[in-house]
Amino acid sequence: MSSAVDPALKRAASRRRIRRLSVTLLTLCVLLAGGYTAAIALATAPAPEVELAADAEQESAADPASAQAIVDAHTLPTAVGWLHRDEIWSNSADTHPIASISKLVTALVCLEQQPLDPGAEGTVHVWTERDRALQEDYLARDGVAYPIPVGTEVTTRQMLTLMLLPSANDFASAYAYSVFGDNDAFIAAVDAWKAEHGIESLTLVEPSGMDEGNTATAEDVLRIGRLALANPTIAEFTRTPHAELPWGIGLVENTNPLLSRTPGMLGLKTGRSSVAGYNLVAAQQSSASGRELVGIAVTLSRGSAEERIQSTSAALAALAAAPQPVGLVAEGETVGTATTVDGEDIPLVTTASASAVLVPGESASRIAELKPLDAGKAGRVAGVIRVETPTGSEAVPVVTAEAIVEPGFWWRFTHPAAVLGGG
């Protein structure tokens, strides 16, 4: 005999099972929601994306046309350039007799063979019959000579003084031959020296400049001037206005008249002959917006001493005015943007300015170096703009213009993929 289950009891049992399942599901949902909420609350939002402005990195250059215009303003051979730069601007590629500018080459070649410290006397040369014969020959050809007796002891410093200040031809030759022995050995040394220094147009056939076969372009004369200025011993003599010599010679004057006329003049060398005309290579120190520069000008084949002075002075003055101040970074300039995960754009700005003085042919650049950012107040360092100029480099700090704020809970709650990752 079977007993039937009361339908009412079955319905009651079913309701109890549904209630238990509902409670279980509700509990599970609560637990899951709490974990999600906790995960959202505790997760660190992705760092802002840093993007450079289109003009954050730049290069600025000084127009070389202004330097070329300096030499193009002259009809006779002219060259200009700066001591510590490679560029040279010239209006002539022809070679010309350089006359006594040859003595700079003689000094450079001899001092490379036998160095002499500034102020030192150096080795002693005893005046010979050959030296006396050269003196008489130079005097007969209207050259510059200071006769002294055979057997006189002459130091290297005294020979350099006489050859570079009053431009004595006899002491230039005596110096060269005391170092190298004879003219052939001296010329061989000159040829090796010019090849080493890339002075291709230079031809020297003797040390003094009396021979019109001593030639070079204006551009290479400027290179010779650079090398002479870089030699402290030669540079000392070229800027010396006068000196006292023994043997009854007395006071000798530097042949460069610009030493007494032009502020900042560092001297160098004159040259003159009937074929060469009046030549001059001169250097002047000047300041351009705080940058110290040395300009060099070469003028060849001038018609008179005064014309040589006027054209050289004009070239040096134009050269001193050629440097160009260039603004590289402006204070408060926006150089990038940090975009937060919730779409806020935070400007990245510079805290200072930077500038440079460029001579024609020079350039300067700025390079951004930004770093990842996280939340924080305004003014946090975001990197630097590194400025590279011919005189050095500097770093301009870049900071956040506004605070970077973490996104709020509701935004995080409704954007789980952005906060937790995964798309």
C-alpha cells in the first residue's frame, strides 16, 4: 500500500529550497561586488601619457650670409673668420704675394721644431758672416735690417722680437737658418707643416717675405693667423707695441698701427712690397651680449698703408657686429602635455628661459628629456629641455602647470577596463 505525499508539503519544501538558493546567490553577489569595489578602490590608475609639443625640439642657426656680406663689400682680396671656428668667408680664391706675413709662418715652423715658452730667452745664436751678408743684401733691396757685428750673441727671443715687431728681414732669415741649417731644409719643413695643417695654397721660397714668390690666398692667411694666435709665444709678440733692443738698436715699434688705434686689438702681422701692395692680418677681441669672441680679418693688395688700415678696421667692425642673439627657450613655454587616464590634459611648462649668441655658421639645439608622471601637485618636475650651444649646454627644468589628480571612485567604478587594464 503506497502513501501519497501531501501536495501542500511538497510546495512548502520547494519554497524552502528556493529561499536557500536565493540567500546563497545573494551572498555570492555581495561577496563578488565587494571584491570588485575593493579592487577598483585599491587599484592604481595608469600613469598619464606624456606627449611632446610639435615644436618642443628645435634647432636654431645663424645666417652665414651676414659674414659673406662683410667680404663682398670689398673689391680687393679680403677674408674674415673667428679664432675658435672653422668657417672662413673670402671674396677671392686667388693666391697673392703675402710679403712679411711670411714671418708668421717662419715663426710657427721654427717654434714647432724648437719650442719656446712665453717670456723665455731660448737658445743663443752667434751672428755669422752669412748673417752679415744677408743683412747687406736686404739693405740693398730696401729691406728692413738691423746690422750687428759678426760674433754677436743673439737669443731666440731677440730674433723673434725683431722679426715680428719692426719686421726685420735679416733676423727672420737668421732665425730660420739657425734652426734648420739652410734654406732648402727650411722650405722642406714649411712644406711638411702646411700639409699637416691643410694650408694648401701657401708657397714659401724663403723665410722673410722679401721674395714675391711667397704667396697664399686670403683664406689661408687667415688660417695662418689662427695658428699664430693659438701659439702663446707668437701671440705675445704680435700684441706687443714696442720693445727695447741692445747693440745700439734701441726702441723698436710694432708695424701694426691698429695696436694703438683699435680697442681689443691682439695684433698679428703687416706685409708690404712693390708687388704685394699693403697686406695685413689682424685680430680683435670683442664682447657680444656677454660672449667673448676673437675676430680675424685679412686684407691683401691694398694701395696704401692708410687704405690697409681702413679696410681692415671696417672688416673687423662688421665682424664684431655679426654675432646674433637667439632665444632658445621661453620661460613658461608649454613643451608637452600629460594626459591622465580620465582625459584631463596637464600642460608641461619650462621654469626659465635660455638663449645663446651665435656667430654666422653656428647653430644651437634644444632636446626634450621628459619622464613618466603620477598624481601630485602642480610644479612637479617632469623633465628638462636640454639646450646645446657652441659654448656649452644647460638644462631648463620642465614642470607640471597643474595638479595631476587621480580619477574619482565613480569614474573608476564605471571604467574598469581603463583602471584595471585588459582593454
